[in-house]
Amino acid sequence: MRYEAPDTIKAAVGLLSKAKGTSRILAGGTDLLVQMRSGMIEPDLVVDIKSIPGMREIVAEKGGYRIGAAVSGAELEEHGKVGKMWPGVVEATNLIGSTQIQGRATMVGNLCNASPAADSVPAMIAAGATARVVGPKRTRDVPVEDIAKAPGKTSLAKGEFVASIFLPKAPARTGSAYLRFIPRTEMDIAVVGAGIALTVNAKGVITAAKVSLGAVAARALVVDACAKAIIGSSLDDEALDRLAAAASAAAKPISDKRGTVDFRIKVAGVLARRAAVIAYDRARG
Amino acid sequence: MPLDANTPDLRTEFKSVGTRPNRPDGVDKVTGRARFGADFALPGQLTGLILRSPHAHAKIKSIDTSAAEALPGVKAVITYKDIPEQEGCDKDVLVNIMARGTALYDGHAVAAVAAVDASVARKALKLIKVDYKVLKHVTDVDEAMKPDAPVLHPGRFDPVDFSTLENAAHVSGKEERKTATPAHSNIAGRYVFGHGDPDKGFKQADVIVEHEFKTEATHQGYIEPHACTASVSSDGMAELWVCTQGPFMVRDVCASLLGMDVSRLRVTPSEIGGGFGGKTTVFIEPVALALSRKAGKPVKVVMSRSEVFRATGPTSSASMWVKIGAKKDGTFVAADAVLKYQGGAFPGSPVEMGAMCAFACYDLKNVRIVGYDVVTNRPKQAAYRAPGAPMSAFAVEGVIGEIADKLGMDAIDIRLKNAAKEGTVSSYGPTFGPVGLVETLEAAKAHKNYKVKLGKNQGRGVASGFWFNFAGNTCVSINLNVDGTLALALGTVDIGGSRASMCLMAAEELGISYEDVRAVIADTSSLGYNDISEGSRVTFSSGLATIKAVRDLKVRMCGRAAKIWGIPEDAVKWENGAAHPAGSNAGNFPPLSIKEIAAQASATGGPLAGHYEINAEGAGPSFATHVCDVEVDPDTGAMKVLRYLVVQDAGKAIHPSYVEGQFQGGAVQGIGWVLNEEYFYGKDGTLQNAGFLDYRVPVCSDVPMIDTVIVEVPNPGHPYGVRGVGETSIVPPLACVANAVSSAIGVRARTLPMSPPRVLAALEGVAASKA
Amino acid sequence: MLKVKLGGTLVNKAGGRTEFEVEGANIMQMLRNLGRTCPELEPMLQKGVSVAVDGQIYRDAMLQPLGPENEIILLPRMAGG
Amino acid sequence: MSAVHVSTNINGDDVEFVCRPDESLLDVLRDRLGMTGSKEGCGTGDCGACSVELDGRLVCSCLVMGAEVGGHKIETIEGMAQGDKLHPLQQKFLEHAALQCGICTPGFLVAARNLLERNNDPTETEVRYWLAGNLCRCTGYDKIVRAVLDTAKDMRKSAAKSSAKKPAAKKKAAPKKTAKKGARHAA
């Protein structure tokens, strides 16, 4: 195993493209080191991207924010402005693991680990975030929902990695929220997660919405039926019932050590409803 | 005048005892200096790793270690062949530390390597080729008792006539029970306790409640994984540094497994990072010694967390049936129970103790408990804090909660009405001496927590619990230093601050300051045999021996004073840290302080020391009553513990902070057991949650402050009245929380853990039945 | 004569008998005589039992004196956590 | 496996070491540098016994590669006391009997110090959530939380005393995660 810490994207891409065997990106390392430790993977090359300029920065761009791949959850929270614009995303990211994990874990790592239960992913999807993928051939911007394919599998090609996440400017009167269910109060992987972003008009009628569910399928789901259920409403009880029903209907979970099929289906609806209420309140200020 | 070391004397007034000084090992522990199991290192040591079975049950057809042995840096590879069976050794322990022909559970050790570093050792493990033939497996206790279950130890246990199993209908209601008797079974033992005639008793009952209950296995979850460093020389002399609750046990068991003379093996216990019963046996220790013997170098073996979960002892899972009958006024007239505990791949589940504890809190004229010890393809169970008692208490206290509800009685009143007290013939046989259950119930009832008004979706639960407490072999030495301070050598490992308690008792007995006594945990070559730090025995037994050793020293010091003064020895008494002339000589000489005696020791006959060796008895049981408030989220089944109160009889609290700590720690372990902790097996019989991420012990934000009340009903078996306190605190919480949930949302969860999916499913069941 | 009651597994081993009368001035003598009276119990007694004397449980104290006035109950050997 | 040469700073001292890339910072601290105060309870970031500060940030040293700490600043439990003077948290842990076996204690102390440096007036809930990544199996957390709250109280008192002389030190960003995490139960 080789450890490299290149200081340009080009050098990193070069290392990854030429690498034989398994290679892995090191940013926060909170998934990578666990997988190495358990013997799940034995990478031949680890590329630490933290020395590359920009990787640990959050910069304003087109009214939104570009967040470097190595920005930790704690750094994202302390930035303040991102959380003001997209509270759902920042809160979701801050739910990952303990204080200690927050000191290291990144949104991009959470995304590229491709766990269906990744907390930040439904929130990013709801916010309309894109991932900037760099690679040997070109740089491309990809909607976050198109990165993970299946548990542990991404759409990234050899030599490619995600260099940053872009959160677009939130339209006026937009609110976002993410809620997850875990058996304890902390330190668990989401049994169900629900991310939502919605925009209201001056009268409080929802004009746009995006809802994403985590841990209820092989990857985070975008549930258009949930959005439809509340667009045009003022989030009255009927709209919330429709939303919950749509979320439960979209959930196609499995039973495992973390939860059962029935539980996940029911709670997907409960969380979608609760997250929508929070997002709606935030949208209305 | 305590000149006779054996003078019984129940002290009731104290100067040092009952205060809360800082512990003597404290600074080392807050600065990172304290040395735990994995903190030892020897020059030239190798890293030992163990290869474990990936199958729940498999025949080991062959093991090929040649490729691993050929890897540069590998110094030894061992299998069971390197640990030949010795006459008189414990065969189950031998088989458990290294599989012999059959892997009996996921994680069962199969081979081990010692290499120059961890990286090489990991590679070597991968080069060992094991040819397995996978066998059918069984991990559930009820499944394992069926006639057609895969049998773990063919021919070992007596054939069972399944048609005669108690309460077969309740136990599983399956027709196959009535099929012909098979030749072999997984039932390792059947135990019966009780007295009177329950069948007659139930006829007098106005209300009868009976239910089945299940609990899943939980792990002690100590934060420090097992670790040891072994060094065996070519002349057979061996040393072992190890985190264990019982260094003498480790020495004797390892010597017996490896065919060594006990005198050749010296075991030094490290500081221990939690045990809770889980470190009362051996796992890696004999393996490390065997590796070191073969490699001719020191070998350090440290378990990973996943190894701890897969291969060390969790407690039993249980399947139980309990029936209690009561009169309208709440008097229990009969009680009956069937308990089935699986103890993993070997006999020895704590079902007997579970059976004995089940109804121990109550005065019952007609009671019967039947217990079954069952083997399954799981790791060999190890003791876990009050082994066996929390499960049976969960079932019994749950039924009592339901009876109280049916009768409209207060949960504490119904327990007070039936509480065991001095003179009660216990459900397991003996008659109780002075015990404190009634006092704990009264204190709980008077506590402010019992009066807090509850809101929506909130509920309150009550449960009581019992534990025997044990004593056992104990040796203590106390040496008077030249300056009058003292060195106290103990043979019981300090798991939770016991050195502080011993220093307090020594200081109390001598009438000197706590700071003048330094307690150390001795190695196995420095003291006589000491039993394991288990069974809530340390403060009782080592405390007793410390007091007696100090009395022995006092006799000797008074003797020196008598010689110095030229008066008879029995004319000297010890008071406030000094020898005083007494009787007709009173006032004739100024007292000789301990410092003065120490300074003259050399000139008056030599060093002064006291010691005491005993197989202590008389530990005295401890009862507890817990009260818990919870709030349940009816939409998700999530549960929050709002308040938690532990009231327990400590006999006499030597260091009240550490007594409270035992109460609080036990309660939170119990809360973890009821809420989320469980051994989760896949269909293939492999453990799915062998890590702290998915084996969910309570985290700091899961629990509230744990309120405590220390009740003190002195134990006549101890000079200061001490009762053990370590274990009882984990007995009531399972039922206490379950009863609270029932009062909050009307759902009686009888299967643990009451994880949110189970609670939610139960809630929906209730809603459906109402609709 | 000592009156000795049995509990737990021991009852099974003794063929269902729950009470014995044996001679003995201490636990060791009592157990020895019990083993002679009921040889089926011998293996269990060899393995070790706990003896409750007037409610107090003894695991090893073989020389604990016994008299006819004592309540004596044999229990399985126990250990804690 | 090619070894990596690393120059770093631990508890204020410049330190150099060589490690394999598969070694964690915890492995390096314990096995290469003899600093065994940080403990390995799980090796997967789930217990917090190996907590250290990396550039002032609380992390699990088992989830940091030894190879990547070059040029960074590390603070471990060994650097917490100043000479023979215990840190106030260490003192309070002793007084409150906030440890039983003591294996989790170094991790709790490092994590609690990191909290109090950011926020010297945390609520009980904030303390509990901040420390949720540190497992303790002995104490039930009660006495640990009390010790941290009591230390904070003393720190505020002494801060108030010193601020009478000079302007109050500005709080670092306060941990805000609690309120949001509590939202899980919000209806």
C-alpha cells in the first residue's frame, strides 16, 4: 500500500488513473479507515487530497456555495452562511457520527461511500446540489442523485473523483430540512432518512418542492410523488397525509439489523411529514 | 478491645468510612499513565492474531498452515494440535479457546499466528487454509430444544423425553414435541426450585396472569478488549500480563490447559478496562502462552472489538413462561415459571441462578421454577453482572406489573404486600436473614421522582431485584513502612475503585488518615490464592480480609508497645492510630503512635506486618427497587427515559460515590438491554452486529441523570456491615422500563430488546384490535 | 442427626428425594455422609455445591459447624459476574 | 509497503516518526511513540477512547492515518496536565468519581476539554450530545456529566474574575448540534 498526498487535482487524477489494483481517496477517512481496518478493502494506493488547494474551502459562487471535498462537517457548520441558506443540508451532514467524526467526515465522502443510508445525501438531493467530478478526460458537474448507483457503487469512472459539491442559490422563501430515525439519540446509521426542500409564495402556498428518502432503497430516492403531494398546498393536514402516504409508498426497504421493512415504510411517511413541517416553517420565515 | 483478630465486632460509627476521598489510582487514570491490558510491551515481542471460524457450525476437515509458516516474519503458527489435551483440564474451556475438529460458532478460534508485526500476522492469517464442511446450525433457544434441532454435542447429554417438558403447550405449543424421544438433545440440564403446591395455590387466586417472554443475548460491552502479553522461556518459566478479573484463575486455568506447574506461571493483572463478568474466564491467554512457547519470544495478543463480540461471552438469551396468582388484596398465592436459557456452544448458562432469583423478592408459600440449560451455536456465555437474574426478573416483574394494574393497586404497594423480609423462606430454599427490600420499596415510594406528574405518552414503571452476592477465597497483606505509612497488598483486581474502599477500611481500623495507606493489586506470586473479582465480592471479602489483616497488625504493634513499656501485651489497647497502656497501666506511659512504633520496629524485633487469609462467607444479599419514567413517540416507537431512580441496600457504603456509581452503571446497562442491545444473527448463523455501531450500548445522550438512594441495612456477616453492591443494580431495569412503557402507551412488550420497530408494531397491533 | 434439604439439579440426581437425614458435625462430614446415603449425588457433591446454613450461603467452608438446629439446604454451586 | 516519514507536533513537542501507511495515528501514538494514554476500544470510531485533538479539532485517532499528520498539531491526554498541575477537568473527574475502570477516561477528558474551550457554559443536553461519541460502560455517564458541568461552572467563575481585569475572552463557536439533533423527536 502506498500513501500519496499530491498538491494538485491533476496530480491526483494522474495517480488514480495510473494506479493498479484498488485505490481510494482519503479526505476525512471516517469510512475508509473503518473499511481498511475490517479487511473489507485493502487499497494499493491511498490518495490524500487535503493538500490540494480548495479542497478544504467553502466559496460563494453564483449566489450559492461550492464546498470542497475535504471540508468536514464541523467546518461546514461553523461557516454559518451555508447553514442559513440550506439548513437541511448542514443539519444532515452534522448528524453523521459523533463530535469526533464531525471533525473529519465530509459530505463528499458520505456521498461517494455510496451507502443508501448516508445522511447528507437526501438533503443534498432535495437542495438540488451537484457534484463536480474531475478526471483524466474532463471535468463534469453531476446531480448528486446520479453519483451513487447501489450500495458501495458509484458512477465515477477510473481516475475520477468528486472535488466539490455545489449548493445552488436558494430561491426566496425556500426552506429545507432533513430528519432521520435512529434507535439511539446519536452514533447510529439512519434507519430511515427524509430530506426536503420547498419554496412558498407570499401567501404560503408551496410552489416547488423536492423530497428525497434515504435508507429505504438501494440508494437515496427522489420521490416526485411526495413533491406533487404538497405543491399547490399550504401544507394542510390533507397535504401532509398525502405526502406521508407517497413517501411510504415509495419506500422499498429491506429488513436488517437496523430495522424492518414495515417499520421503515411507516417511518418514511412520519419523517417526510415532520421534515416538511420544519421546512415549511423555515420557508415562511 | 480488638486484640483478637477474630473478634466479631459490628462497627456502627465511622471516621473514614462513608467519606468520599479521591481514589489512589485516580491521577494515573486521568493522565493516561495507568497501564491497561494492551499498554504493556516487552522488548522483542511478537504480535499474535487468531483465525476464527466464519461459520456457525462446521466440521473442520483440515487445516493447512504451511504457507503461513513460510511467510517471512512469521515465528509461530498453532492449531489445537499445539495444545494437547491435559488430564484434568476443563475440556469445554480447552475446546472454546481453540476448536478441535468442529467449529461450534461464528468466531470460534481455529488457529493462531505470531509474527514480527500486525501487518505480517494479518497476511499470515489469510494464508492458513481451513477446509470446512458446513453443518446445520441453531442459535435460538426454543429452536435448539426441538427434537429435530441440529445437535451440537452428539451423545453428550441425556436423552430427553420431549413429551414431558414442562408446560410444553406454553413453551412452544408445537406438535412435534409429542414425537418420539430422540437419542440426543441440546438440553444440558434441567433444574427445579420451589416449595409448596403451586397448583393448589392457583385455586385460591382471584386473578392469574401468565405470559411468555423472550430476551436476546447482550454483551458486557467493556470498553477495553481482551489483551495479554505472554512470555515463556525455554526452561518453562512463564509470565503473563493480562487484563482479567481473576489473575489467579488465569494462572491456574492456563497452567492446567498447557500442562504447566502452577509455580512456573506468574500472572500480573493490569488495570482492567471493565469486565462485568466477561473477564472471569480465559480466551486469548492460553493461546498467547502457547504461541510464545512455540516462538520462543514474548507474544502480545489484543482482541479487536469484533472478536470481542464474536468470540467472548455474552450472556444468555432466554425464553420464559411465568404465571402468578394473587388475591384481590394483592397477596400472591402461587407462582410458577419455566426458564430456558441458551449458554452458547457449551453447558453452563446461568439458568439455575436465574431460577433462584426469579421470585426471590417475594414471600411465596407456593412456588415452582423449572430451568433448562441449552446449548446453541453461539459463543460460550460468560458471566454478566448478576448472571441469569435480569432475564427472569424481567418476566416476573412484568407479570407483577400487570397484576397490579388488574387489581388497581399501586406498583410499590403490591410489592410491599409480598416483600421478602427477615425470616421469609426464599423461593430458592434458604431463609433470609436481615435484608433490605422493604426499606428500598419505602424509600422509593417516598422519593420525589415517584410523585412527578406525568404527561401524554409518558409512563412510570417499578421493579425490584435480588442478587445473592458472593464472597470466597481472599488473601490480604498489610506492611508497616518505616515512616508509619502502610502498604496494602490485595489479590482482587480493582474494577471500579475498590482500592479506595480498602484504604478507607484500613484507615478506619487503624485510626489513621486515608492518605497514609497505599493499596496495590499484587501479582499471583505475591499472595495466596484469591478468587476472581466477581459476584459483588470485592468490597465485602477483601474489605473483610483487610480489616482482619489490620487487626492482626494491630495485635503485633500492641505487642511491640508492651515490650517497649515492659507491661503485659493484653494491657495495651489500640486507639486513634496509637498504642495506649490500658487497665491498671492506663496513663502510665504516653501513647506510642503508629509512626513511633514503625520507627522503632527494626530495633524492637523487625518489620511489622499483618495478613489474613480466608475463604470468606456471609456476603449477605442485596435488594433493589427501581423507578423509571419514559416517554414514547407513538408514531415511531422511539423511547426516551425521562427519569430513573435506583434504591438499593448497600449494607454500609464504604465510599458512597463508588456505591452510587455501581447503582448508576448497572441501571444504564440494564436500560441498554431493554432498549437496543442484542445479538443479531443472520440466517447463516453469523453475528451481524459485531461492533459498537450496531451493537447499541447507551450513549451519553440516551440517558438522564440516574438518581440514587443508598439504603443501609447492615450485613451481620461483615465487621462494618458491608453488602456487595455491584450486581443487583442490573436486575430490575429490564422490567422497570418495560413496565413504564406499558403505563405510557398500553403496550406490554414481552420480547427484548423493545427496539422501536417492536414497539411500533405492538402499538399498531393495539390500534388494530381497537378498530 | 442433621436435616438436609436439596434444591435445583440435586433433586433430579437424588431421584426426586428432597430431604435427607444424615450425621455430621460440619459441612464436610455432612457431605461425606450424604454421598454414602445417596451415591447418585456423589458426582455432584464432588463437583462442588453451595450449602445454605440458616440462610447464609457457603460455597467452600467445609469446616463450618452444623447442628440439628440448623436449616441446611444444598444448592448448585454459584458464581457472579 | 513503503514506509512514510512524518514530522509532526505532539503536545507542543516536535516529533518525527516512520510508519507504514496502514497504521492509524492511534497505532503510531501507542506502538511507535509509547503514548498509550489514548486507548483503542473499537478501532472504528464508535467509542471515542482514542480521542485526540488534530489542529484543535476533536477526532478519533483510530480514524486518522499516521501518514497524514505531517505538519499538523496533535494534542493527546498526555499533554493535558501542565507539569504536576492537573487540568481542572482531571481534578473534577477525580472529585466526582467520574471514572470507575478508567479506560474511557482519557477520551472523555480530551473530548470534554475540547467542548469547554468552545463553550464554557454548556447545558446538560449539550454536554451529553457532545460526548455521545465517547462510550462509558461503567458509570452510566451521570458523574461524568456532573464533573464536566461543575468544571464549566468553575471556569466561568475564574473567567469572571479575570475579566474584571481584562476584556472577556471571546467564546469560540459554540456547539449548536444539540438543538438540531433534538429535532428528531419534534412532532
